[in-house]
Amino acid sequence: MANGYNFVAETQDAIYLLEPKARNQMNDAEVIAKKEVAVKW
């Protein structure tokens, strides 16, 4: 959460960790790895 623009959204059914990315970052290996870890969490 280095950039300070991350968000946590809670609903009755789930907790979402939101870390917005630019379109050109979507295939970055680090971004993909973070997504996979977040989905498991």
C-alpha cells in the first residue's frame, strides 16, 4: 500500500481489497501475483 490509494470495501458477504492499476500494468507479473494472493485471502 505504498502509494496510499488502496481501498478496503466491506459488504455483508465479502471484503474487497482494491488496489487500482493503470491499464498498462494489468499484465505485470507483480500485479498478477498480488491478485492471486488477494483472491486466496
